Amino acid sequence: MNKTILAIDIGSINICAIIAEIKDGRVQIQGHGITRSQGVKKGAITNIELASKSIKKALNDAKRIAGSNISSAVVSISNAYAKSLNSTGVVNIPHKDISIKELERVMKTALYNANIPNEFDIVHVLPYNFKVDDQDFIEDPYGMNASRLEVDVNIIMTQKSNLSNLTKAVRSAGVEIEGIVLNGYASAIATMDEDDKELGVAVIDLGGQTSNLVIHTGNSIRYNDFLGVGSNHITNDLSMALHTPLQVAENVKIRHGNLSETSNEIIELPIIGDEESRNGVSLDIVHSVIFARVEETLMLLAKSLDKSALREQIGAGIILTGGMTKLKGMRELAQSVFPTMPVRIGYPNEERIDGLFDELKSPEFSTAVGLVLYSAGGHTEYEINFNQQLLHSKTVRKEDLGDIRIVQSSENREEQSALQIKPETKRETKKEENIIFDDLPDIGKGNNHPIKKFVNWAKQLF
């Protein structure tokens, strides 16, 4: 079955829209559009109108190349206002075989058991450990024979206000949102391979104004964190240190940014407020400014990695992706910050996508490519998505799925408890709804009450 998908990565520097077609299990890129981001700062929407215009421009460029008029999209959301918490769900298996219905029930039980703050909405519910009876670390419990199923999940949520502003900006561009994916999660999908998933890996996305860290161990993401520092901060540092305009500082960073080699070469730069004059600056100073900022960023991310308490489970090491990785010597510097772990630069995985434009092969577009792969089935098996649907790759008949709802209010909790009463109890309750003359209460002594007398007379008569 063919399916056309639209992915929109809303970054702080660029907005990228990709239109792709899924055909016979393969992803074929049809078109893309990239535009400068406006109305977005540090991953959050700061001006809905400007953000909407930027989204619309990128979208129109993608539509023009693809010749498609798709109007629903999977959109990235920044980790800036996201939080995560762990929860556990346990269910009994009445028919002894674990079906999709039981998997959905245990996942939604885990979500039901979590203490979700009122001001947050769910983005992902990711299972990282299934337990069947007393057997732990089950990769895929589907079809197994068991009497009890347990799951540990990582719930990723974001502030409702942040989500609402994102939705408004996208809808103003003429697009409906059919899915929302955490940007660090999407970057991980685009850059990880099967060995990384098996061994455990940390993916660090170094963007323009933000940096994200996600740790994938077992079956899914276990930890995610956010740092409001990116490559734009290097540009600001250079502008202030060299007393030169921001655009000139950006060009210096791109042309002369080198973290591994220094040079005494002198370059002439215009001065802020007096661009007619030129100031001679040594490339050694440029190196020192860039090195200091990047090293500080990586050190902060290393602290976050330690805070996760998952360092020992990361056998595949660190994947660096995002626009900042284009700086020469980035991998070597990161290796010195993470000396006991292998480090590599992560590029979007071309093996899973056909027709990937050269422009999209850069690490800065890992999130956008990851959104496409997520839509094509690259998500975590049995995760619950933003629309509270269970995502899986199994072929299941509709009648096998029960009407399972997520309930979080106290009223719904009582309703769900009532639904879990045993069938025998339900039949007994139903009986009690009918009036049975023998069960009428005795008001007074013995059978002398007028109603009782009437009932006894009626029984004898009929």
C-alpha cells in the first residue's frame, strides 16, 4: 500500500519540510523545502505569525518539487519544555496468549498509573522492558503464553501551552498535525543502526540554539535532556570577542572554525559601528573562543549523561549529530570529553531511504529525516503516540482490538474499576436491578405488613 507522508522539522535556525512516499516498505523522498526559521527561539514558538510564514514557505517549496498537495504532517517538538517520568503497568492474561489487545491494555495501564501534571500533555509512552510472568527483559511478548504481563515505560510529555502554540503555528500554515515527535527521538531514529540499539547508545543533537541528549537502551529511549546552548552561541561569542558584526562572526565560524588546529594567521574584520575600518585578528583567538564554548557545552552534556545513571548501559558510545558537528575537530574534542566511550558523527541513514537529496545528507537534517522514518514505521514497537494510539508492526484484525481508553480523572477511574468487575458479579448486579417481591424489606414485625399480605394473596391467586 502506498502512502504519502509530510514531515516538518521546526528548528530554531531552519525549518525543513520533507514529502516522501512509502511504497512496498521503502521510503522514497519526493521533495523538500528549507527556509530560515523566524518566530522560534531555543526550540519554542515566540511569534506564531512569523513561525507560520516560515513553515508555509518551506512547505510550499516541498510541494512544488514533489507535485503533491498533502495537508497533514508529522511535526517535531523541542525538548525545551519536555519532561519524562517512568511508570509500570501490570495486567493478567485471561486467555493465556498475549495479543495486541493485552499489549495495549498493559501500556495504557502504565499510563493510567503515572502521575501526569495537569499542565502537561503526553507526547510518547515508550516501553523499555517487558516482563512475562517471572521472566524479565522480554524483547517482544506478542504471541507468548503467559498469565501475567508487566511493562516499564518512559513517558515523555510537554507543556500544554507549548504544544498549543506549535499547533496554532502549523495550522496557520494550512497543515493539520497528525503526529508529534520529540526532536531528539527523531534524530536518534535517523542516526542509529541495529547494533546501536542492541548495545545502547547516547545521541547528542547539537543544533543552532539548543542541544539535546537522548539515551537509547534496551528497546527504546530511557532518558532525554535539553540544553539551551547551540552553535549560535559560538557566533555571539565571536562577535563580542572580535568586536565584529554577527554576520561576519558567522562567516568566520564557518570558514575558520577548527577545534583541532591553531594558526597565527591574521584576518581583517570590520568593526561594529565602524564597518569602514578593519581590525586585524589572529586565528588563534578565533580558535580559543570556539574551543571554549564547544568544550563547555560538551562538559554540560557529560554531566547530564552522568545524571542519567545509564552510562554503564551505553555500549555503542556517543553519536554526535546536528549542525554544530560540521566544525572541524568536533569528534576529537568530544572523544577527549568522553574518554571511555567511542564517539562518532551521525549522518541520516541513507540505507533506509531512496532519493535522499544531497542537502539532506548533512547531520543538521537528522531530525527531519528521522520524522520521515518514524512515519514509515521506525518508531519504538508498541509505543503510545501523541494521539494515544498504540503503534506496532503486527497484522491484527479489527475485532481483536478492544475498546480500551485512557482515563485519568477520578470519575473515569471509578468507571474503569466498574468495567473490571468479574462477569459473575455483573450478572448479579443486573439481577438486583429488577424488583423481586420476595426481597421487599419487612416494615414492621413478621408478615403483618399490608404490602406483604397483598403479595402473599396475589401469589396464591395466580
